[in-house]
Amino acid sequence: MENTRNYISRCLSALLSEHGITDAVVSPGSRNAPLLVALSRNENIAMHVVVDERSAGFIALGMALTQGRPVALVCTSGTALLNYAPAVAEAYYRRVPLIVISADRPKEWIDQDDSQTIVQPEALSNYVKRSYNLPVDCSKADRWFANRSINDAILTAVSGRQAPVHINIQLGEPLGALSDFSGEVFRSIQLIDPAATLSTARSRELGRTIASPRKVMIVAGFLRPDKTLNRALNRLAALPNIVVLTETISNLHGNAFVDCIDSALSSLAPYTIEEMRPDVVITLGGALVSRHIKQFLRNNPPQEHWHVGISRTTIDCFMSLTTRIEMSPEIFFPLLASAMQPHTASCDYARQWSVVKNRALSLRQAFTARAPWSDFKAFGTLIPMIPRGWNVHYSNGTSIRYAQIFGEHSYHRCECNRGVSGIDGCTSTAIGASIAYKSGVTLLITGDMSAQYDIGALACSHISPRFKMIVISNGGGGIFRFIHSTRSLDILEECFCVNNTMLPFRELAAGYGFEYMEAENEQDLRDVFPRFRDIADRPAMLVIKTPAEESAVVLNSFFERT
């Protein structure tokens, strides 16, 4: 089969698959024609064509998250590359490896008023682990440099703290020339990366440091599902002096875990705060959603704070960091759990938090039962009905915050773009995840403003019939009616909630081939959800209509009830 004459494009395509990369999300263009030809000739790589580069970036992010391996992103020259920036930034802070590949003009044509030319090298440097700029394929030395650089880029993305890398490739004319290059072999460089570990003595020393009666709080932010880590944290949570607090998107599950952080902390009476203060806090995972836990620990600092994870910098979110443990949590916590000795002094810290959790759940249940129709009532009705085997993605804004309130998520997987916490790309990320999650349903729960921001994602031709989307239609920007900084402003509706912009969801669903349903009250939602759940031959959209101002009042009432 004929392939592109461009050596670097052929080399790149071959090395991607040699390093185990099976998917490339590509966008059409002329300058990247050699790259698209080379990828199309590689039977080991599935190409997913997405016209909008901003959506393409988030689709690749969702695929890489779900598959647990890098995905390639390929665009043409010019501003196409800059449209990747939001998704690449999210991937950087989520520690997700993407191989970003941009086609470029030869360097002599940059800043010469030629079409689609901007300065592309280092364009994403603040949000990638390393940038590479490959020259026009001219000499033997250029080819050796390209081969070495491509190998290095892929190895860099997946080693240590995983993150995106950017490969910028200068491509000269002729772009569409083909020839036969059958049997060609490219040098692949492998990496042996020994896992960091702790000696038995050091593990026991750390175990003694947090032994009873010291009160220990483990707080987990966003994480990928990991059974070994889950087992280790359950062992630690069984100790009388250790409590494990998990966020909705930590993908950790255990009966002893406090998995409703916001409900639990907002239920604490002021006079109980001091006795609930931990002596030692151990954090793992990414940025926390809960402002309640951040406020609690900043106002009531522990004696020690350990952060566990492979980080690019010192992370001191609670302003009390004492120890940085540069190890994967999946390695550290099993070692720590095995090193813990039977407690020699009594402590009922775990029992105290269990009482708080159970009380918070009872209060939340009672509040939900008497709440009027609102966002709160909708989420309280919806979340228990979601099948356990689904992957659930939440958009940023109020959706993920309601998920935090109701906790108790035992889904197959739960995600939200909390690396940067933007509303851009939430739909595209979930679509990418649904492409990769072939054994079940991927559900996106989003607000109407987040849905509007990324509505172009619905035009993706690769949307799976396993993709489902729930839109909370509450007049746009519900979070701004809730947070203190905006809720009292006289320009709230005009400038923040943008309540005058209502998407025609029914028509959009029809245009993009989605099954469409609506719910306007609790009984509607209970009636329609089984039909929404069971649709299997096409993607489905359920719009839940809730009152704007009432929803904000109810949410504020919940947090102010103590």
C-alpha cells in the first residue's frame, strides 16, 4: 500500500503503535495531510475524525482517561493548535498523557504573511510536560533527530508524573505525494521505569507516626479506579483512629468511608469542630471540589499534613504541609496499611466521624423529602436511579456540587473535569469516554450553560448509542445564584446567568439523532427515567426543567440548616 513520502510522518505513525497507542483523534487540514495519510495506513491505530479542534481535544481526553493510555491528537497549522489549549491544560492538571501533534509550515515561512502561519513551537509550553519541534525532513541527521525526539516524547508522556507532550512538525511541499514504503522499520526505544517503594523499616516508622491515639484523616480527591488502593484504604479505615473522606470523583468505595463530605461537614455544630480536628491529614489525588473540607482544614490546621503522589511541585492546599511523599498512592497506601501495628491506645475518632456521617445522611434524607421541586430535589431523585454499571460524568458548576452532596456513588466510574474546573469541553470529554467504554453506558449530567458552551460536540460522528446526556435546565448559570460573590449582584441574571438564552434542546436532539425526553417534576422524572435508561439503539437526551431562583434558595437552605 502506498504511503506518504514524508519520512517523519511515517515514523511518527509507526512509533505511536509501537508504544501501544491505539487511537488518534484527528481534524481535517491540508498541512497535516502527510500525518493523516500515515495514520490511515496504520492498521493498529483507529482514527476518529472530529472537525472542531477544541472538541477534539476533550474527546481525546475522555478516551485517554477511560482507556488508561495515551491518545494522539493531530491538527493542521495555524490557530487549529490553539484550540487544543483548554483540553491540554485540563489533561495536564489531571495527569493524563496526550500526544499532541501539530503540522506546521517550514520555519522560513513563519511571520511572512503566508496563510495559516503562527509561531507554533512552545505554543502550549505551560500545559505540556515537554515541547518538541521537528524540522522539515531533509537529511539523515534530521531523520535521526526526529526518531529520537518522537520516542522521547512518548516516553516522557507516560513516565513519572504523566502529562501531555507537544510535537510540532514542519512539513513542506509536496504534501499529498505518495510512494510505496512497504517493509519499512523504525527504531523504537523502550523505557524500564522502576517503581519507587518504601523499605519495611521506613513503612513501620511512618505507621508508628500515625498510630492510635493520634487522630488521622485521609482525604481523597479525583483518582482513577484502582482496586489495590481501594483495598488498602479500607484496611486503614477499619482502624479506630483513622477516617477516610472521599470525594464523588475519587472512585473509592467503602462502608466506613465518609463519602458525603459536604453533607457531613455542613452538619457539624460549631461546638463540635475542635474535637473533629485531625492531628494528621494525609491527602491523595487531584484538586478537591469541596470548599467545606478546604475551609475546615485551613481554619483548623492539623499538626502534620502529608501529601502522597507524583507531583510537579509542592502542593500545600491546606497551608499546613509538612511531608511530601513522592510516590504513587497505589504503591504507598498498601505499604502503609501493611505496616500499621495493632493500636495500643484507645481512640474513637473513626466512630465520631461515623456518627457525623449517619446523622448527616438522616438530615439530608429528611431535607430532600420535604424540599420543593428544584435542582436539589431533581438530583436527590435522579442519583439513586442511575445503574451501578454506568460511567457517570458531571459537568462543572452546580452538577458536580450536587453530586458531592448526595455522595454514595458506587458507579463503575465517576469523572469531572476538575483539573482546571472549566465548563468548556465537559460534553466532549464524556463523548470521548463513551467511545472508549465499550462495555457499558456513559452518562453525562450537565447544566444548560455547560451544555450550551460545548453544544458543537453533539455533531461528532463517533457518538456511541451507549452515550446518554441529562441536562438540568434551570435558566442557565445556577451556580452564580448560589455563590456569595455573585448571588446578590444587580446584574446577576443579565451578566452571569444569561437567563435570556434558552437552547432548543428538543430540536437539537432531533437534528443530532438523539432520542429526546423531558421531565418537569418529580413524578415526571420517575416515570421517564426507565425509558431513558433502556434506550439502546441511539444516544439519548433527558432535559430536566427546574425553577431557577427556587433552586438557589433550596441549596442555600440546605447548607445553612445547621
